[in-house]
Amino acid sequence: RLFDPSRFLNSGEFGSSLLITGQFVLFSAILGQAVLGLVLAWFFYNKRGWVQSTVQTLGIVAWIMPDVVVAFAWFAFLDRDTGTLNQILGAFGLGNPDWLLGLPMVSIILFNIWRGTAFSMLLFSSALGSIPPSHMETASVAGASTWQRLRDIILPLIKTHIATCLILITLWTFNTFTPFLLTGGGPAFKTEVVAIYTYRTAFQFFRFGMGSAVGMVMMLINLAFAVVCLGMLRSQRRVA
């Protein structure tokens, strides 16, 4: 029934939920958390002082705060009439969009990026700290630009860390339930990721058999993704 072609991609059905989850994972985890975490780690690479400590501390706080507390904070931040974000946009004459109703997907993506970037930043900071300083000093003496050092030295040396980060944040984002705290899967199922679909099917409509089937499919997707990624990691280690 989950894979019935006549209803698979209808709004509120399993196929539609899978597509929404794929978009959510791509933009919030892969293009958001991973890239932004790497940029922040690179920006603070070999920098010391209160700015670096403050950013890392704030990142850790964002990571460990309870989901409900974070959701209430983001409700206040995204509120159409009195929200902080719209106050800032209004000061520049950019209007005051209704984020949770008009742009719900953008809202949960921003929310998840803010929530999870700290993990990527800390992981990449640790990876960059393990690179011998002589590598960067030699590149500087040779006249390599910042982009050349990042492309030819940093990224090849931390590719295993990048793969590990992508595996973890992809699995976490695929299974996350936190968008429910902001949008409840709405409006009109526009933010109903698979975890919310499972909850709605099993515990709102009391279709426990179908809810169990969705959970099994999610487990198989997670298992397939993990097996592929771990195989890639092992092949990289053999080459190294």
C-alpha cells in the first residue's frame, strides 16, 4: 500500500514525504551543515582568541540545547509580526514574509542548519588541527593562494573526516523529528518529512501496521546508505 503507484506521490502520502525528506537532507545537511561547518572551521583555522572561543561555545550551546527550547526560540525569531528576523528585514525595507506559512520548507531548513552546523564545525576543526603545520608553511613559501591550499592540501587530507561527517549528519537529518515542533508537518503536508509521516500514520490515525511498515522502510534506507558510505570509506583507507 505504501508503494501503490496510483497514490505514491500524492500530497500526504509516503512518496511525497520521501521527496520532501530528500530535499530537506540535501539542502540542510549536505549543502548547509557540512559546507557551513567547513567554512567556519577553515575561517578559524590557526586563529586564537576570544572570538574563536565565543563562536565555538555558542555552537556547542546550539547543539546541546533541548529541541523544545530551540523550537520556541525559533517561533519567536520567525514570527511574522514581531519576529526578530522580520524586524531586521523590515529595517532594510525587505518586507515581512510569513515564514512558517508562506515559506515553511525554508524555515525548517534554516532551523536545522543552525541546529546542526556546530557538530560539523567541531569535527572539521579537529581534522584541521591534526594537519602538520609544515604542510601549510611549505605551501605559503611556494606562493600558494588560500584557495589552492584548501583545494590541494586541506581537502585531500581531511576527506575521511568529510565522509564521516556526511554520513552522520545525513542519517541524523533523515530521521529527525524536530521540524514537527515548528510546523507540525504543514501547512498542507509541505514539511512532512518521513519521521513526521510515520508519527502521523501510527499515532494520529492509529494505523499501526502501516506505521511499522514505514519504520521498516526507513531502517532499510538507512542501512543501504550506511553500507555504501562505509564501503567508500574502506576503499579510501586502502588507497591511503
